[in-house]
Amino acid sequence: MSNFINNFFPIAANWIGTALASFLPGWIANIIQIVISISFFFVFGTIVVMSLVYLERRIIAFMQDRLGPNRVGPQGLLQPIADVLKLFSKEDIVPTNADPIVFKLSTIVMVVSALLVYAVIPFGPGMIISDLNIGILYAIAIASLTAIGMLMAGWGSNNKYALLGAMRAAAQVISYEIPLVFSVIGVVMITGSLSTVSIVHGQAAWSGWRWNIILQPIGFVVYFIAATAELNRTPFDLMEAESEIVAGYHIEYSGVRFALFFLAEYLNAFAVAALGATLFFGGWLGPFLPPYVWFLIKTYMLFFVFYWMRGTLPRVRIDQLMGLAWKYLLPAALANVVITGVGIWVYQVLIA
Amino acid sequence: MSIDPRAVVDPPTEPLNEETEQIVVNMGPQHPSTHGVFRMILTLSGETIVKAEIVMGYLHRGVEKQCEEGTFVHNITATDRLDYLSAMSNNLAFSMAAEALAGIEVPERAWYIRTIVCELQRLASHCVAIGTFGADVGTFFTPLSYAFRDRERILDMFNMICGARMTVSYVRPGGVALDLPEEFIPACRYFLDLYPQKVDEYETLLTKNEIFKARSVGIGILPPEKALSYAVSGPSLRASGIGYDLRKDQPYGIYDRFDFEVQTATGCDCFSRYIVRIREMRESAKIIKQALDHLPPGPHTAKLSRNFRAPEGEAFSRIEAPKGELGFYMVGDGSIAPYRCKIRAPSFINLGPLHEMLLGWKVADAVAILGSLDIVLGEVDR
């Protein structure tokens, strides 16, 4: 029974696959099965984003000594649905002077690049769309595509605030990409693999408690700061700083397109938190509860830190932001690589 | 041989221009951080401000002209809407000018009540100033929410006194509109006992925050000489190291009876303007406590006809309002209304040096510098 609960999703997928293969040719069954699992992830992603938005509004409200949304449904749980319905029923406005193709395409670039990252996130044993052997590299490469989406939005809107936001986005995302990659290298060196599943398996020592955060504290700090900047969350939310450039690159977007930007932003944020849980907190490993529950607990706990920072910290300025990336994070990440290398060498000498 | 005329007039190829192209950003009047309908036309090179132009007047309602139409008591309601975050202080400044013009004696109890409500108003106004400054440097409204929570208690007390929260019209020529209700004094004491902890909360969130310091220390320098030459007053002047405060330097009412310090800071920057306000909040709380302790019995207002007449003549009175030095110049012509009423609005005059303070800073700093000056557009445009 516990095996059934722990492996519910792989078993269900397997069952559907067998059922389909019983009356369809193999390749059609395969395609249908892939479509089903992708649709499942899309629905899952939408629900996750709704929950994140609801939790963000509610948790920050409690931090600020107010109640937050509590009118729509019990405890305001239906608020995200009401918000989405409102956004979908709004008029779709394309500004007269905007470049319509770039303007419309940017939302698609954003959402697609956000969804692609989910291909390599291991939600549990066997619960991964594709266990690429370069999983981490793929995730980081795809995540940086969002910079292009933002630039397109900012340029296509033909608005000065949007342009300022897009320029900030390009500078910020590209600068923080580098410490982000270097912070992950330490984990990769310890595991000896770029595959996300292998990284989780690598942390299974010490009866499931040899999490990489213990061996890679500097790496985690750099990863988390760089990821916050990459995701454009407080205190690094310069590209949509509402007190300076109103809404930044998505200032001209409304209705469904704005909803897509919102979706992409939170999907990205959840993906990065999920990668953080995978890389540094042992992914799905944990006692008693099913692995996917552990994975979600860890990811949401990491996300809580984003909320916490948003409720507390002011926003840094663009030059301070760049200084932090190049003067502090990058040297720290490089030093971490060196320390990790020395550590691995010492370990091998002692053991062997 | 014929020469193609176009070849002659074609300009020479320009050398590659390595400078960034400057763009003009029109910040406001519809912008979340301009504290109302204020407009800055910023010329930017990259993100750096190379030229700033200040445009105001979007909220002009002709308050000075309105004051010539109503009686002295009518006009109190117009002053509520000047600096709408500190209606009590505006009422007081107007009433003092009217009293000086008409030669009205104000009972002592009225002065104590006036002092209490005006200092409460200063707390409320500084709460907004600090909260919105926090939002301007980019916190997600947490300091704002904390500050408004405490301001709410003050507004509740105003509601208790006079039945209004913001447009109070409470201080009137001759005294105050109503005597303090019984429940006010315990409520006020309870509030004052808790208030220092609340200020500590703001300080934990902002003063000790490294990012907040990075965003405010050394930003938007207003040197003392420039502050004086632009006639800046209030916390913005005291943050430039000049301890000028009318409550000490030219005590009006009963301010000479209270023990308090004029708070200054020497940084001349956004952080100094913020920290001066924080310290002034603590000092104001001290003043209110002393006033509550010595509140005398007696009438709360002078015996005065509702449509009293002021003789021919002129009067000028000024007070230390939360935003700075608020003055009313009034000319009487023997009728029941002032012949002319000129308002020296601190928010308007404090905006004077803004276009110079902005030069060379980033867009993000423009918002912080404007926020640190703490303007209210109702007073700027009148």
C-alpha cells in the first residue's frame, strides 16, 4: 500500500500507457502518453502558480499586520480563480505604436521558456518528464531565455518605462547567470553528474540526510541570491520596480497577456525553488511522507523565503546590483569551486 | 564637368558617437511614486539624470482666493484640504493669523489642547512620510503598513475628539471647536505608552537595514547653504545640520513650557531626513505627555461671535507644521472675511532645490529623493 502511495504517479502513468498500448499502435500510444503527462504538468503548473499567488498575498499580508484576501471562498482560497477570470475577461489591448509581432510573441517566449524548465525537475523517483544527462545545464540555459522575452516585451511596447525595464532585465539576468552557473558547479563536482536525478541520488548517503547544503553552504547562498536576482524578485525586482518605472517591461500588457507574464514569472520562480530543493536539499528524499510530498514541502519552504524577503527588504539600485554580482557573488562562487575541488581531493586521498 | 549638388550638401560622416542617446522620461502626473499629481520631466543618459524639470499645478484649487469669500470660521474647512495629512496644523496656523488680526485672546486650556492635537498630527504626518519613503525605496509596503496601522490609532483619536479623521476643522479662531471628551485622555496615554515600541519597529525595519542604508545614505545631498538659500524648512532643513525649529526659536502658544530637543542630523542626505523624522516622533510623544500632565481646567474657547469681524490691518503668523514652516499672511478690511490670505506652504518651498538635488543620480534615486522631502500636493498647488 505504501509503495502504491509513494509511487502513485509513475504507476498511474504506467497503467495508462499499458491501457493505451492494448488497443493502439505503440508509437501513437507513446505520443498520447507524452501529451497526457505534459497536460498534467501544465495543469499542475497553473495550480501551483495560483497557490503561490494566494500564499504570497496572504503571507505578506500577515507579515504586514493585515488580513489579505479572505472574501472569495473559505479563507479567500478562490481569490486566484477570481483574479484569473477577471484577467481573461479584460480587453486585449495592443498599443497603437507597438510592434505588434514582437509585442505578441514575447508572452509566448516567456511562458514556453518557463514551462520547458519543468522537463528536468524530478518531483519524485520516476516522476520526471525527461532525465537528461545534462539536466542542470539545460535548466539554466532555458531559464535565461526569459531575458529575451523581457527584451522583446520592453522593445515591442514602444514605451520608455518598458524600455528602461527591459534594459535593466537584460543587464541583470545576464550578469547573474554567471554566479548562478558557478554556484551549481560545486554540486556537480561532488555528484559527478549534471543529471538532476543523479544529484538527488547522490544526496541519499547518511540515510538520506547528506544534503548538499551541508557540503556546499557558500554554493547555496550564492545560488539563492543569484536565483532571486534572476527571477526578478525583491530585493532585486528592478525591472518591474513599481515605485520607479511603474511596471517595467510589462507596463503595456493587460488582460490575458498580462496573465501569461504573471504565469511565466511564477512558473520560473517555482522552477528555480524546485531546482534549489533538488540541488541543495535532497530533492524528494525524506522519511515517512511520500517523496513528491517531501519535494513540494521543500520547494514551498524555499519559496517562503522569497515571500519573507519581499515583506522585509527594500530594492537595491541598478549599480549596486551589478556591483553585488561582479564584486561579491562571482568571486565567492569561484572560491567555492576551488574549495570544493580541494575538499574532494583531500577526501579521495584520505579514503583511498 | 557637372557637379552633383547633393554631393556638396551631404554632411560629412559623423564620428561614431559613443555617448548613450539621451531620453526624456515624463514621470507623472500619473505615477505611483510622485505622492499625488506631481510631474518631473527627467532627461536621462542611460539611467543617470542629466536634467530635471519640475512641473506642478495639477491640483490647483485656488484656496487663497476661496479664503476671501468665506468667513474666518468657514475658511477653516479650506485649510483642512491644504496639507491634508496634517489638517490640525493648518487649522492652527490659520486660526493664529485670524486671532492676531482680530486681537482674540485664547484660553490656556485651548492652547494645551491645540498643542496635543498638533503634535499628534505631527506623529501622523511623519508616519506617512516614513512609510511612503520606505515604499519609495522599494519595500513591498511593509513599513507603510506598519506606519499606517499606528496612524490609524491617531485618526481614531481625532474621530473621538471631533467626529472627523482627516478634515477635522477642529482648531478654530478663539480656541478649539469642542472640549476633549472624557475617554480621550486615557486613550491618548495608552497610545503614547505603546508608541516608542512602534517607532522601534520602524527602526528595525528600516534604520538597521543595509539595503535601506545603501539606498539612502549619501543620496540626494542638500548642503546647508543651499537649503538656506532656497528657504527650505522643517525636517529637510534640520537634516542639513541647521537646528531651526519655530517651536524653539520663536515659541508660539505655550511651546516654551515644554522640555524637548530640536533634532538635527548632519548627513544632508535622504537618510538624515528620514532619521530626523524618526527622532522628532519620539520628541513629539514627549511633548504630548507633558501637555497631558499639565492640562488645566477652564473654557476650551474664547467667547466669540461666529461671524466676528476683523479690523483693518494685517497679520502674519507661522507655526512649525510637520512639513516645515507654515505661514499665513492675512489682511483684514473690517468685514467678516479676510481681504487677502497668503499661504506660505512648506511643501511648495521645499520643492525648490529638487531639480538640483536630482542631478547625477539614478532614476531610482529620484523617487527616493522626492520621497525624502515629504511633500503633499494639496499644499504645493493650493
